Amino acid sequence: MNDTLHWRLFNFLARRVVAPGFVVVGFLLAAFNIPNLFPGGTVNVDGIPSNDIVMRLSAVVLPLFAVVMGVAMFMAKPYRPPEKHKHG
């Protein structure tokens, strides 16, 4: 019974709390950093403004990668451990 509750809680938190958080925060960060892609845009690297295109692209692409991971986590089927790993 305790293992079942643990895995239900884990699946709920991972799929219904963490995954939407990844999506929302990733979209917000990507949207906030899109102006950096325009000519003259800069990104702070170690506190110093940088106009390096790789750093500016990564400021938008990495949050979008978090969005993809959040969608994948949301769509994943719930985890159920094999019987041999259950205690009791």
C-alpha cells in the first residue's frame, strides 16, 4: 500500500506539477530572451554583455528544450515499478 501511494504521488508530481512548470517557465524565458536575437542584442555572460550569436541563440534554444522536455514528461505514461522491486 505504501509503495503504491509513493508511486502515485511521484507520477502525479512529475506529470501534473513539474511538467507544466517546465513548459510555462521555458516559454517565459524563451519569450523574454527573443529580443536578444535582434541586431544589437546582448546577453550577460559572467556579468559582461556579449553579442556572441551562439550565446544569444542558446538563451532562446535552451528554454525551448525545457519546453520539449516538459511536454515529453507530461505525455509519458505513469511509472510502475516491477513486482520484484516492491517491498513487503
